[in-house]
Amino acid sequence: MKHQTMELPFGKKQTQQNSPKIIIRIIGILILLTIISLYYPLLRYPSFLLFNTYSLTSSHAYDVREHSLSVNKSGEKCDIFTGEWVSNPEAPYYTNTTCSMIHDEHNCMKFGRPDKEFMKWKWKPDGCDLPVFNATQFMEVVRGKYLAFLGDSVGRNQMQSLICLLSGMEYPVEVWQNEAGTSKRWQYVNYNFTVANFWSPYFVKTELTYPNSPNPFSLYNLYLDEIDYSWTTQIDEFDYVIISGGHWFFRPEMYYENNQLIGCHYCKENVTHLDMYYGYRKAFRTAFKAINSVENYRGITFLRTFSPSHFENGNWNEGGDCVRKKPFASNEIRLEGNNLELYMTQLEEFKTAEKEGMERGLKFRLLDTTQATLMRPDGHPSRYGHFVDIDTNEYNDCLHWCMPGPIDTWNDFLLEMLKIENGRSRGS
Ligand SMILES: *[C@@H]1O[C@H](CO)[C@@H](O)[C@H](O)[C@H]1NC(C)=O
Ligand SMILES: *[C@@H]1O[C@H](CO)[C@@H](O)[C@H](O)[C@H]1NC(C)=O
Ligand SMILES: *[C@@H]1O[C@H](CO)[C@@H](O)[C@H](O)[C@H]1NC(C)=O
Ligand SMILES: *[C@@H]1O[C@H](CO)[C@@H](O)[C@H](O)[C@H]1NC(C)=O
Ligand SMILES: *[C@@H]1O[C@H](CO)[C@@H](O)[C@H](O)[C@H]1NC(C)=O
């Protein structure tokens, strides 16, 4: 995909400063055609039930989170992804003055967000503890390694959070970028650690349907069974690949298989309608198959599960906003609707991929951030991701995450999982 304006990594000089309209449109695109509504307060999110339901409907009943279990002080296995947000007066661990790499879109304090409580929480799993991020430990674990984030702007948001969490130790230097500037690699010279962001929001081959139209970004052709080689040709030497995605699939899309148009999602064309879950499932299937067939790849693949957005009182384009100031408790919200459907779709494809990967000796792990994230309606930029423009072409961003903020916890999870992996390879 050529539109590099979509990727403005970090707050560096934007190369397209002369086209504010495009940038505004890009922000719109980044906020995406998300039509997720919020339901609350309802039943406790029944993760065990969910997994039971899942097991019942699938042929192999086993918990896909088996490999993400931590061991607690009494020596018992503990699921780090089920728990509550608890107050943490010591947070945040960086600010927009200690970390120079917060992209404007996520720099909520710069744009006047008045409250700070949203930064002051940490995740407490039921039955064990999740340590807050320790940069020294992280660097010990990743020394000499390659780590990639593969996906869309929410994945990039996590990478930027990681860079800020590590900023007390070192900033990485850019060592590579693709022609469009959408994918990059950076290196931490003192730790010989490489981090990369591979931009591929759909994972599969994608084209603009009407590249010459005045609004070219309005419709995409997705070739659901064809790989986007821009990332598969990059991951060989990577030790860890974190794949994530979802929000782009809410957009209008034309679906192709075997190079034939088979239907479309949310488009005006006279084509069979297919829902987004269809495209989502196939895109993940193709991506996972691709990962399992990259010849020299030996890494661990993490699926960072779907990140719910929190538009209330309207969809993204209807004045919807996210004005809450506190997390939900687990009994105040549950995963359902689109969020649940996307989550389960990912899990099903993940499970198949994990099994196929095992035959090749490739590991798949679930970075199951969905529930913790669902409980954080207070962590989005809302209107504080940009200067307020009287020409109100901009939407509230209830999809990306303020930095510092709840997205930092995804890296707490990541470090914990890397430690679990190392423990496993050392121990048993
Ligand atoms: C950091 O946030 C403060 C408000 O807390 C704001 O005044 C300042 O401009 C921001 N600085 C940067 C470099 O983003
Ligand atoms: C360890 O986990 C088990 C199972 O979740 C729980 O019953 C037990 O209370 C936990 N022990 C500690 C010390 O947290
Ligand atoms: C971080 O980890 C290092 C190495 O394990 C340890 O020495 C240090 O005390 C930890 N820092 C904090 C703040 O816990
Ligand atoms: C850096 O890491 C790579 C990959 O693990 C390794 O091949 C190389 O020897 C390392 N370089 C140094 C200077 O340690
Ligand atoms: C849509 O396609 C069908 C089948 O090709 C055709 O019969 C119908 O006339 C088309 N409708 C419009 C509005 O183009």
C-alpha cells in the first residue's frame, strides 16, 4: 500500500505537512469505521464459561491459554489475563517529558486532557501478580533478539509504549524502512536488540479499489487467500512476532478468493454481501498459514487479541465519545457483540495455526489482552489526540490509547510471557 500518510511513525516531522486534509482523513481512517457499541453493566465476563463454550464447539477441547499461565507463590498455575484493575499511585513510569517519542495522536496531556487518574492503575490477575514493566529485565530477556509488531496502528501504539517504557535505558536508532516509510526497524545498540513495526492492517494482499477516485481510501480489495509479501519476506530472522488487527475490517471491502470477486462487506456495489467476520477469519487464516510456511522462521508468534474500542452515545462518525474517567470492574462489563465475535474468530484461527505450527516446531502464544482492555474505557485519547480544530472534521478517538496509559500494561503482559517462555526453556 502506497499511502504513507497513513503511517506517521512517532511525532517526527511529518512528511506530508502540506496536506492537512489528507492527514485529517487519515486520522479518520485510523479511527476507522468502527461500529462497536458498549454494553454495561451486565454479567461478569465469564472467561471460564467462554472457554468452555469454545471447547464445546470445537473438536479439541483444551485451553488455548495453557501456555500463557504463570505460576503463583503457592506454586499453582494462574491465568494472568483474568483479573481487575487496581489503583497504582506510583504510575505512570514515563511522561511526555521523559519520553520524547510519544506520537501526537497518543500524547493526550499535550492536548489538554484534564484528568490523570487514567494513568494510575495496574492489572491484578486473580490468584497471582503481574509485575509492572521492568526495563532492565526486559533488556536481559531480549538481548540479541528481534521483536516485530505486525498489523495496524494499534499494534504500533503498543510498540511506541514499549519504546517509552524502555526510554530510561536507551532510545533505539532507525536502521531500516521500506520505500513508503510504513514499516521500520530500530536497533538498541547497547543491547543488540532489534524492534520492528511491519505495517499490514489486513495481513493479506490489498489494493485500493478506485485508486484514481477523489476519495481513494474509501474502498479496498482484499485478496483473502493471498499473502501480503511485504511482511512475510521480513520475519525470517525474528525471534518474536506479535500479530494483531481488527479495526480495519469494519471498513468497506471487496473480498477476492482465487482472484475472483466473491463478495463485499459494507459497500454500495452490486455484489453479494459478506460480513466482516468472513474477511477477518480468512485474513487471519492466510496470515497464520504464511507464518507457518516462512522457511527460515523459528520465532514465537504472539497473537495480541482484539482491542475493544469504547464509543458511547453514538458511533465514531455520529459524535460518539469516551469520557469515562475510571476503569470498569469485571462485573460491570462483559465481552459481547462484535468484540466477542472478533475475539472468538481469532481464537479459532489461532488454535488451528498453533496445531499446524507444532508440527513444524513453531510456537504460538496468546497475548490475551482483550478482557483487561475492555475494562478501560477511560484510556482513549477522545478529543485529546490533536489540537482542537474549529473546522470539526475530526472524530473522537476512542480506539487508540493515550500514552502513558492502559496500553503500557500490554507490555507488562508481554514481559511476563517472555519470562514464562524463558523459564520453560531453562526448566522443563
Ligand atoms: C507534555 O504535557 C504537558 C501537559 O501535562 C504539556 O503542557 C506539554 O506541552 C507536553 N509536552 C510535550 C513535549 O508533549
Ligand atoms: C495461586 O493460584 C490459585 C489458583 O488460582 C489460588 O487458589 C491461590 O490462592 C493462589 N495463591 C496465591 C498465594 O495467590
Ligand atoms: C528490575 O529488575 C532488576 C533485575 O532483575 C532488579 O535488580 C531491579 O530491582 C528491578 N527494578 C524494580 C524497580 O523492581
Ligand atoms: C547481535 O545479535 C545477533 C543475533 O542474535 C548475533 O548474531 C550477533 O552476533 C550479536 N552481535 C553482538 C555484537 O553481540
Ligand atoms: C445486480 O446484479 C444482478 C446479477 O448480476 C443483476 O440482475 C441486477 O440487475 C443488478 N442490479 C443493479 C442495480 O445493477
